[in-house]
Amino acid sequence: MASVKAQMTELAALIGDLQELARPDAVQPGPLEVVPLHTLLRTALDRARLRGPELTFVTDLAPWYVRAEAPALERALVNVLDNAVKFSPPRGTVEVTLMRGELTVRDQGPGIAPDELPHVFDRFWRSPSARSLPGSGLGLSIVARTVQQAGGTVSLAPAEGGGTAATLRLPGAPTPPPEL
Ligand SMILES: Nc1ncnc2c1ncn2[C@@H]1O[C@H](COP(=O)(O)OP(=O)(O)OP(=O)(O)O)[C@@H](O)[C@H]1O
Ligand SMILES: [Mg+2]
């Protein structure tokens, strides 16, 4: 039963990713609203903790309000955290910081080879060394698209001391805009 449940979760995530990707680029994204990024992150972190119960999450989240499509942004955050969980060594630590609109998710995994880095945002691309792990290679292509729609940027880089650091920058403000 546990295995069936885990596979259902995987399948549901894949369907969600495919639906997101199936929307043509030309089509306007869904309604944009002011969303507290720090709150979306906490929700995404709760899901990540379920996927990596033995990992340690060290978080430091300063309030940041962005204009985005909330469900799409939450999916993007889950996708980034999901990678950190998936590639973490057993009992590893995942560091998540949000400071002035810059989100960094850092893991202690194997890292990404420099010649592979340019491909990570391609649809269906997966490192040959990652093929034994679950996934379809869609996660980061969705992250790139959502972040771009919100006017931000995303990049992956080797973390100091090993592992990978994913950095998302989203335009916004530390306080919500006044009501119109
Ligand atoms: N934190 C990370 N550490 C090491 N490699 C990573 C990390 N994040 C991404 N990658 C590499 O980039 C590839 C693409 O990531 P992406 O999230 O798009 O796909 P996936 O995780 O393999 O599958 P999916 O996200 O669809 O479940 C991964 O397969 C892996 O090779
Ligand atoms: Mg992924």
C-alpha cells in the first residue's frame, strides 16, 4: 500500500507538471496576485519534509511579497526543494534562505558537472548519473518558465564546500503593497 501511495503521488506530480507545460508559451499565465513568498515556501517545505523525513532543514525566511500565479509558484518551489531532497545524501542538510527576495536552496548532494549545468533547465533532460532516481526531467523547465513569468531569474551552481545551490530571484517587496 505504501508503495502504491508513493507511486500515486509521483504520478499526480507528473500530471501536474505536464499540464503546466502543455500550456502554450503564448498564452497569458493565470491571474497574477500578490503572494507572500515566505508563506508559500513554508507550505512547500512541509511537503519536502514528508519526502525527506530523515533530512535536516535549516531555514531562514524573511518576508517577501511577489506578484505571481500562486499555484504555479508553489509548484516551482516544490520542484526545487524536491531536487534538493532527492539528491541529498542520507541524513543530509538542506539549507533554505530567503533574503530580500533572493531564495537559495542548498544541498549536500553530488553537485552538477560544469558541462551539464547548461542543460538542467531543458525539458526532459536528466544527468546520466541521475537516471537511477525517480523523475522525468520536467521539474526545472517548469521552474524556469514560472520564474520568468513572474519577472525573475533562476540559476543552479556548485555550492561552496560541495553540493548544489539553486538561486531564485523574484521582484517584490518586504511588505505587501497598500490596498488600491
Ligand atoms: N540539487 C541537484 N543536485 C544534483 N543534480 C541536480 C539537482 N537538481 C537538478 N539536478 C540535475 O538536473 C536534472 C534535471 O532536474 P529536473 O528537476 O528538471 O528533473 P528531475 O528531478 O530529474 O525530474 P522531475 O523534476 O521531473 O521529477 C536532474 O535529473 C539532475 O541530473
Ligand atoms: Mg526535479
